[in-house]
Amino acid sequence: MEISLPSIDNSREGYEELIALNKSLEDSFFDDIEINISHWFSANLCALLGCILDKAARCNNVKVSVPSEKTRRILQKNGFLAYFGYEKIYDYYDTTVRYLRLKPNEERFFNEYVIKELLRKRKFPIVSDKLEKKIAESICEIFVNAQIHSETDYIYACGQFFPRENKINFIIVDRGLGFRKRINSRFSTNFSGVEAIKWALGSGNSTKQGVPGGIGLAILKEFINLNRGKVQIISDNGFLQIDSQSEASYNLDEPFAGTVIHMEFRTDDNNSYILSGEIGCNDIF
Amino acid sequence: MKKIELRVYQIVGDEICVSADDGHRVYEIVRNFISEKKKVVLSFLNVTMLTSAFLNTAIGQLYGSFSGEDIKSCLSVSGLSELDLALLKRVVENAKCYYKDPQKMEKTIKEVLG
């Protein structure tokens, strides 16, 4: 089976294409599958494509061909194609953020990866310590959310740095329960994918029992708003996109069994992140 | 009464304090001290990364075991940056709401359903 991917970017249509690929591979067993990436492919989406192909490769022979040298080199630099028999290439320009597949309990390695691959890049602009900390914190909150809630085998991450556009794209994917299943199972509700995502973004909303929680996604949402960034969340058939100007949600044609969280951070953010009312150690409890 | 210093770095064994499981280890130790009405300072010296998930289990769930007054009189923190203090404050406020109104989740679900 040979599948040629159309142009795929971080748009709703791009995600729909990859989720359609996921669907088309579901019934393939002991087949030769060749994925042809011959058009534009946003590098950070390697995390979602990797998650999809990883599952397919459990019982198929999966190959990836990338005729365009420019695209191929980017996917060799970020390490994605190394999983499919290509050599790794040194990223001289230091704009790729390595494709990574991690077990959920590898949070320390993940944190080091975020710092090394994202925040300590040679071309990463000099940003305030607080902005750097807020970016790292937001990403780690999402990783830990997947660790706690998803019951996934692996967590996939990848990013891309755009120095001229002053932005970093970063994506975390898991193939776990997803918001909808988790919430409907916990509360005996019948939420749609979009309703489940919206509920999960509410501060303090959590499916955990006996322990408070539900702050991580709310923190990300608030930070994205201040930073003028963007977040896209896909879970089951729900798609939600939030930026500082608007919020849009859609029902996808096909559901994705798991969760995709794509974050776009601005590096030209001059917010001081100094808090309006200073909190002292004695004001906490 | 002299305060006892509990070092988060020592309990977790790392500067990265992000997982709920690591937070629970801190919770179990702090809980033992508060149960005995001992005054403790939880030191975050050398901790470079925190998440709400860690703080929820380390400190937030104390509000399920003790009253706010007991926690306030026995527990204090040190070594946190301004941003981490703000995160902890938020975790604490969220925990107080959570244990004050255990039916809150069901209520928010009903709100979404209209």
C-alpha cells in the first residue's frame, strides 16, 4: 500500500488528513506500507505522524519516502526519519526541535529535552527568565497531564523554531483515553469531543478523585493569551483552537483515539510576568 | 517551637519536581509532621521546575487531611521564586475550593450540559 500525503500544516485540514491516514491504516496487517511525503509537511507534526506510524509498524512494514531534499533534510535533522532507516543530520542552523518518543514516566528526561532542545538553542532570542520559565512550565504541565490521565504507552513530542517569525511550535501527542472518554466515564455524561475539551480547560476541572487538580490546562490557556500565542487541542472528534483574539471549535470527520496539544509561543513577548500583587511566603496558606 | 526543615530536593532526589507521584512522596512526609502538630518549613532550595500536578499532591491534598488553620499554623515554605509562589498560591486556593465543595465537579458538568 502506498499513500501520498497532501500538503499538511498545523491547520484543521492538516490534522484531518493525518487522522484520515490513521483511520486508513487501522485495518492493515502484515502489509508493506509506504508513506510518501512529497508536499509541504510541518515538521512539528512529526509527533502526530510518528504516533500514527508507530502503531501501524507494530504489525506492518512501514517505510517513509521523502522525494524533496529540503523536506527530507529537515526530517533527518529533527530525527524523525532516523526511525525509518535514514541517517541523522546535524542541524547547523539549530532550528529543529528533536522528534521524541517517551514513556510516560520519563518526565525528567522530557524536562531536560525541553530546556536543551527549545530554550537553550543558539538562535533562541534573549527572553526574560520568567518568560522562559513560563514556556517550560506550560509544556511540562501538558506532559504531566498526559502522564497522569491518558494511560498511554508512549508520549510523542516534536517542535520547530522560527527565529525570523519569533515563534516556537511544539506539539505533544498521546494515544491514550482522550478527554471525552475519560470525562464521560467519570461523570456518566455524553459529552462531545469539543464539550469535553472545553470542560477540561476550566480552572479546577479534573477527573481525578480525592485529589484536587485541573490547573495545568487553565494555566496554559491563560499564558497563551498573554503571550499572544496559540493552542490547538484535538481529542476524539473535537478540535479546539484558542489564540489571544478568538476561540474556534469543530467536530472532526474522524475521531482520533488520544490527545494532540499543539502550542505556539511567541518569543518576542515583552510581558514582564511580574505579578500585580506580590505574594510572600507568609501569604500562601 | 523550633521549625523543622524538610527539603523537597532531598525527598524527590532531583531538581525537577513535576510528577504527581513525586508530589505524593512529599505529601506523606509533610502529613506525618502536621499530624504530630510539628512546625515544618518545606524548602524548595535547588528545585528548578515545578508543576501544578506536583504541588496538588504535595500540598493541595493536605487540605483533605487537615483544616486550613492546622496547615497555616504548622506549614511554611521557603526557596520559591515569585512565579512558583503564585503557582503554589493558586494550587492552595484550588484545593480549598475542592475540599469545601466536593460536588463542584458535578456542578460544572451540569453547567456545560446547560
